[in-house]
Amino acid sequence: MTRNNLKSAFFASLAALALAVGGSSCKKEYLNVDEYIYDMVNLDTVFAKQERLRQYINGIASYLPGESRLWTNSWAPFQGASDENFTSWNDDRHAGIKFLLGEITPYTANTYFNNYGTWYKGIRKANTVLARIDECKELSLTQKREYLGEMYFFRGYFMYLLLQQYGPAVIPSDELLDLGGDAASMVQERSTYDDCVDYVVKNMEKAYTYLPVSKDALSEVYRPTTGAALAVLSRVLLTAASPMYNGNPSYANWKRSDGKPFISQTADNSKWGRAAAAAKRVMETGRYELYTYPFDKATTDPLAPNVPTAPYPNGAGGIDPYRSYKYSFIGEVPATSNPEVIWCTRVNPAAGDSPLWLSSPSHIGGGNGLNITQDLVDAYKMKDGRDINNSSAAFPYPDAASASLTIGTAKNISDVQLVANTPRMYNNREARFYATIGFNHSYWKGTSYTGSTANIKNVEITYYSNGNTAPVNTRPNDYNHTGYTGIKYNHFADNMSQTGSVMAKVFPVFRYAEILLNYAEALNEMSGAYTDTVSSITVSRDVAEIAAAVNRVRFRAGLPGMSAEELASPATIRAAIKAERRVEFALEGRRYHDLRRWLDAPEAYSVPVTGMNVVATSSQRQQFFTRTTISNALTRRNWSFKMYFWPIPKNALDKNSKLVQNPSW
């Protein structure tokens, strides 16, 4: 299992990790007594010195997942098994697709994405620090407070990760293990989902009281702050309020030994209020805002006439929508200067497991193996905010007969060049489309390349069967199946043929756009007022508040705000927010979870996979730009009820007689 650079970069001194950590195989399970004894032998020296304690804490941080590893050597199936995409290979390096294809069992879960024991190990080690931190006399009060905050954050975050992948989890005791106790005392039953949520909340609230407000040094931005703790609360509480976990009758018969349902069978509307208040707490810190880049008269694409031109955030005036959205992902703006990034991880662009490798065309050194579905492409609106199926005369979406026709004249949209060959179906789309989707006849600049090979930079990429990304004879399966790839994480200078010059970047684990849309969604579902007992924030359903939160995201994208038709009812608002989340968070790993918490997954995964007709040649342009159902071994999605959760690995079940498997596995 490859360690991600988040793990090596989370703290500055992970080079000394071996001193304190020993073995860290992902296959070792919770309550590995032998390893615990090993830790106990060394702990006296760990807590004798501040530097050794720091190394031990760095070891705990090393259990955090590499969340930028979305597809290749991923830490979880979430992006690889999303309905947004599929990979060109079904292999161990791209195992997320195995979940889509119904190939995962509790036995194979021993091998693929087996995080179960790792995250419990992280909780246990955080407990060790909390219990013994007073032994380290070298710590200043400020440093002690920060370490305490990090330990509470780790405990809450590891439990959040367990909930996210496996569902209701075992809540371990906060006390250290009594090694003199019998084995039965170390075997525990899973708690209810709501109890696990309360555990996360309790720890994040404690973390909030100890953690610093900000990290000003670039080397420190990977460490949690008060904002990171609040962002976790917002995401976890929104999920807990959602239909999947809030009165879901599909799990009525799934119960603990004491008869309590693992998932609440009573819908509680106050959970939406709790989620709305959690998002509001982040908003009221005043520390975060969507990143915006100033309007550039020479290159910024003019707004559609129906988009408000008042200065942002009251309209889309004065900003460049493309750069405002794109620059948070490509390294153009440092994380310390980006008010949108709440918590992030470092990306190693040169690594074969970074988002850039799989999504980049083979012609410029990429893996050429990421296939974006037509459904995601079609979700992006025209630049006036109209759906492609209901476009306007001012910005029409072409019919099937004219979709493949060229725009005829090249034009620039910020850092993007649309070549003259660009099909009309990709003209006049919203800014986030150009920031995220690489399509046939996209122009890849890759200007960092300085080698002597011709046509490696400033190249028009084509996905025809005879295009410049067509597979070579020695690798006949290495090709794009849909005619679309992701370009979200590619800087215009990035070129995988010269990885040493690829722009350094971060992956935003939590960004402010999520908080705004969390707030809008939770408010919309509320039926009464709610007052948060911790912050004293009171929230209630307010259409103007909902619109204001969503409109900040839309205006930043250069689109008009919510229409009267969208704001007409909770159902229409709900549909609008779901659509907004789909494009705003595309290819960030969130769609997988949204579909499940909304209970929309069965419908989404039952839709046939479509794309362009990539078997057509360049002389068959109209045939290529025809929506085509793609039916092969990589697209035969297999959705069933059990797929709401990842199975608990069989080797974990074998070690805990009270641990029950997830339903239908």
C-alpha cells in the first residue's frame, strides 16, 4: 500500500517516524495486543522528550488517508466507484471500479481499502497521548494545548472516516487498555450510527477549544485548526440528518443485541437544524470566503446578459469565474492565501497516484485512463444558467445534427483556449465546465515541458480511434472510452512528460463552498426553529437565506442566482441544491456520499453509461459526437442494497465475535 504525501507532509518531521511507530500495516486490526505492548515499552522514552512526543504524534497523523488519491492507488473506493466516471482498467491500482462491478466481498475487503484497523489504531494512539501528555515536562502551555486539540481532532476524524466507509462503528473506550484484563473485555459491539455521530461531535467540540484559529506558514497548513473541526461537524451532522440515517425503514431489522436499531427509525427534523447551525458556525467565524480572482478585461469571458453584474458576492461583477473556481485546485494560489480552503492535504503531482496522472492524455505523459460520463458533462449549464435541455436563443445548445459542427473561430476563456475545431456542444458552457472537463479537441497547453520532442505541449487532444491519444499496439486497452477526461487538477503549465516542473498543489479536503451548500440544504429541510446549545446560534427555514448561500456559489461561477421557479417549494430547492453540488464538487470524492445519504444511489447507478462514440475516426466527426451507450466489461454497473456500505473486512470479523457485518454482505 503506497503512503500518500499527505502522510509525509502533514507534519514536518515524519522522517523520524520509525522511532516511535514501528510497523503500520493496514492489515493489522484494532486491539493488536502484541503491537500495543511494543508501544508501551517505548512510551516512557516517547513522553520524556518533546521531540519524541512530536514524532509519535506524527505517527498518528500518518494514519490519516491520502485524500488527494482519488483514482490510482486510492485510499478508498469513493471516487473510483462514483457514477461520475470509471477507469480504463480493472486492476489492483484502480480497485474502486471493482465496487461498481460487484466484485467486492468481505474477503476481498481484507485486501482492498482495508482501513478498519488503521483508524482504530489512530484512535488508540490518540488516547495514549491524552492520557500521558502531562508526563512531557518540556511542553509549553501553548504547545500542550495544540497537541491536545490535535488528539481530540484525530479521535473524531478517525471515527468520522469509519462511519463514512463502514457505517455504525465500535466506539472504543477513552481509557487505555488494561493488558491484564481477559480477552472478552476487549471485544465490543458496534454502537448506533447516532452514538458514533455524537462521539465525533464530542471530540470535535473539544478540539475546537484547544486548536489554533489559523496556520500562517505554508508548512503548517496541513495541521487542523478550529475551522477544520467545525467543518467536520458540518459534514457529519448534515449526513446524519439525511434520509439514509434519519428514519430509514430499510434498516428496521438491523439492530444491536439490546434491540436498538443501528440506524434511527424515527425521523427527527431537529437534526437538520443541528446541521444548519453547524454550517452557520463556520460562516460566522468570518475567516472563510469563496476564492475569487479579479476580472481581466483581456481574457475574462463576458457574463451572459441575465447574470447580475453587481460586485461579488451580490452578483458576478468584478471577478473572473473560471480562475476563481479553478485556482483552488491547481496550485496557482497558495493555501495560506486562499480563504476558501479550510483544511487541505499536499498533492505530489509527480507521483503516479496523483489526480493528474490518470486524467492526463497519454500524448503528454499521462495514464489516459479516466473516463468521465456523459451524464456529468450534461449536468453543466450554459453560461446563462439554462439547462442544456432548455437552452435559450441567446446561448442555444445545438441539436444532434449540429452538435459536432465547429465553432469556427478560436477564442480564449481566461487560461483556456477553445480551438476552431471545438464542437458547438461545448461552446458557451458555464465556467466550471471548462475548469473540470477535458473533451475531444481540448487544447492542452502543458507549457512547462522543455524537452525536444515535438507536439508535447500546446497540443489539441483528440479521442477519435485514430486520434493522438489512440492506444498503441502494445497497449490496446489504454484508451479513453467516453471521449472525456478530468482536467480539474491540471494547471495550464502542467505536463506529465516533465513531472519535475508540474505545479505544486494542495487538495482541499474541506472548502467553504461545501459549508454554504450544507447550510442551504439543511435550512431547506427544516420545519421549525433550532437553537444550538453550544454556540447559541438560532436557525430556521428562510428562503432568502437559502438563496443567498447558493447564490454565492453560483455568482462565483458566473451564473445567475436562483430563480423564482427554483425557490417555489422545498422540493424545487432540494433539486436545485443537488444539481449545484453535482457540478461544484465534481471529481472531488463527494458525489459517492451524496448519492447514498440522499438515497438516490439506486436510480443514479441504474442509468446506462454513455459518452461519445470513440470508435469513430476523425473523418466520422458527426458519428463521434453522438451520445452512445457504452457497454463493456468496465461499465456493467452492479448496484444492490448492500452497496450503501463497504463491507467490514472478514479478518476484522474473525477477531471480534460481537462485530456484525453490514446488511446483505
